[in-house]
Amino acid sequence: MSHNNSGTLLGHPKGLFLLFGTELWERFSYYAMRAILVLYLTDKTIDGGLGWTTQEALSLYGIYTGLVYFTPLIGGWIADNFLGQRRSIIIGGVLMAIGQFTLALPHSVVDPHAVKAFYVGLTFLIIGNGLFKPNISTMVGDLYEEGDNRRDGAFTIFYMGINIGSLLAGVIAGTASAVYGWKAGFLCAGFGMLFSLLIQLFFAQRYLGNIGTVPAAVRDAAKNASGKKEPLTKVERDRLKVIMVMCTFVIVFWAGFEQAGGLMNIYSQEYTNRMIGSFEVPAAWFQSLNPFFIIICAPILASLWVKMGKKEPNSPVKFALAMFSLALGFACMIGAALEQGGDMTVKTSMLWLIGAYFFHTIGELCLSPIGLSMVTKLAPLRLASLMMGAWFSANAIANYIAGEIGSRIGEAGPLAIFSGIAITAVIAGVLLLLLSNTLINWMHGAESSNDDEHVEVKTAEA
């Protein structure tokens, strides 16, 4: 793999910041559209909403977010075998821009086919996303040689871009829709996607060199003596087992974490004393705590992993830390529920909620970017983007489970719910610690910067 030596920034290849910008604007585009989708569908006013029922809108929203997490499996496979990552990102970006601008077409243009145009726009977004999402993450991994201990830090910085994008999206698209109507919000999302594409088109050659230009399966076959695709080796099969085991734990984490979005949102609305003097803090503001904490804590954690050098904990241990952080977050919520003492008229301190969001965010930073990084370390080259797609589909399953839990436990009461999730998270964390040595053995040296181990791996594979 040839690297482009166009220098470093903050100790990382400049290509990382190019991908960071591409992803930031793509996520801006995604979250801008997501923030107003349901509102647009259910709005009946002259602003030009479609006037659906809440039930219909939420059901479509569920299908849309599900497909957005599952299409990367197909997009990853296509990139690995045919298109290469760079071309996939450009094609995916163009399709998504077309999708956003289709949604932004004024009703005077698309009536009486407004609903058809809407579905056409969504279809472009879903297909484009499948080509874009898994490949941008794999390219971040490609910037680093095997055993480079900057990789986890790099994904943590990249992850910050996602959150800056989502933080800006709500504010900009929300304001534009409120002032100029829904179509203006979709227009903002379209421009976000164009920025993302332009960054990629103008600077990729300069900062990425030839990373992502040749499909992974072709690069992989070229390395084999036969010049063809080889069956998976034992080392590769073991590494894939690690990804699958970790995916299971990811589902547990997100099912708890996403629970927070629904349950904690309601909790902040109904049962939290949000008064500061005479000012009442809007409940929606608490939703911004997570991206806010990520933007503050990501650089700190990224530099901490690099500073720890050889003492840096491995992925399974970081995942266990994530589980314990999730449990701590819910312990704050248990504190809030205990302060109520079963009396639902009592309002609790907002410090409990702030604490919960803080610990959840630390957990997310120990799990999500670390998982992305781990997939790029472990997946065989010819399956790199496909496995990234599989990683995202674990999120889709978790979102579905979170919804199921959320809809069933109205009668249990907050204390039971919060403690149930906290206990599950602690058990998962302990299990991970117990499994960590086995998982590390199955990684066959993918996570050690020790050269001796690399020599072992090379001889084991030879």
C-alpha cells in the first residue's frame, strides 16, 4: 500500500483531516434531513408538509434508518470487488446529493406527484449511503500501516467530525425550516452533501495518494502467488470470529445507549427540574449534551491512547470500559429515580441527567471509534468494506431491540428499567474482561505494535 507523504497534522497524516471533512459534511447532510423528516411528513400546513399520521411517519422513519444501516453491507461488497473505495464514495455522494435536492424540489414543481418524488429522493439517499458509509471508514484505516498505534486515536478524531456534523445539522436545518419552510431544510442538507463531494474531488489525490483507488479484492489477489482470490486462512478466520463476538457486545451497548434517547428524553421532559433561576432549560437541549461531550472528550481520549503507548488497553478491554461507563450513566439515572422515591410528582436534579449523558459519551468513545478501528485492523483486505458494513448492521439490530424494549417497559417504572440496563451492562463488561485473552489470541498480533509478534504472524501465514 503506498502512502502519500504530504506531511502530518497533529501527528496524523493530512489525509485523515480530508476524510474528516468529507464525513463531517456527509453526516451534516444526513442529520439535517433526519431532523426534519418526520416533521415534514406529518405537517399539514401550507408549508407543504405531506400530512401523514404520526404512526405512518414513524414507521417510514424506522424503515429508512434500518435500510441506511443495512445497505452498507452491499455497498461494502461492491467496493471491495468492483469499484474501489474512492469511486464508491464519489458515486454514493452524487446519488445522495441528487436525493437531497429531489426532496427539496418545491411542491409547485412536483405536484401532483409529491409523494412519488419523495420516495424517489429517499431511494437515491439509501443507495448512495450504502456506497458511501462503509468505505469512508475503511479508508481511515488504510492511512495507517499494520501495528501503527495511532489508529485508535485517528478514528476518535474522525468520530468527532461525525458529531460536529450532527451538532451543526440540527441547528442550521432546524432554523432554515422554521424560517423558510421544510424545503429549505432539505436544501441545506443538499448543500452539505455538495461540500462533502467537493472536498473529496479536489483534495483526495493530493492527500490520499492512491489509497482506495484499486478494489481491495484486486489488491489482495495481486499479493497472492496464484494471482487469484485465496480461501480464508486460519488467521483470517480467527480474526473474523473476533469481529463477530465484538458485534454481539456492540448490540448490547447500543440497545442500552439508544434506550437513553427515548427514556431519558421523556425523563428530562417530565421528571426533571430544569429551572436555573427563572429560566427553564428546554428538554431538547439535553440531546445536545452527547455531541457536546464527544467534541470535548474525543481529542483528550485520542491523545491519551497515543501517550499510553505500549500500556494502551486492547480493544476488548476498551469495550469492557464502555460497558462499565454505560452502567455508571444508568447509575446516575437510578440516583434520580431514588431521589423521586416512587413519587412521580417529585422533580429531580438535572445534574443526574448531565452525569448520565457524560458517562454514556465516555462509553461511546471507548466503543464506537475503537470498533471502527478494530474492524480495519482485523478484516482481511478483500473483505474490509464488507465487514465495515456488517459492523453497521449490528447498530441497526441494536436500534430495533432498543425500540422493542422501550415500547414494552412502560409499566415497569423507571427504577426497574434503569437498574436492569445497568446490571446487564456490568455483566457484559465482566464477560468481556474474561474473554479478552482468548480474543487477543484470535487477533494473531493485529493489536500489538510488537515486531516479534508480526514475525510470528508472517510465519504462521506462510
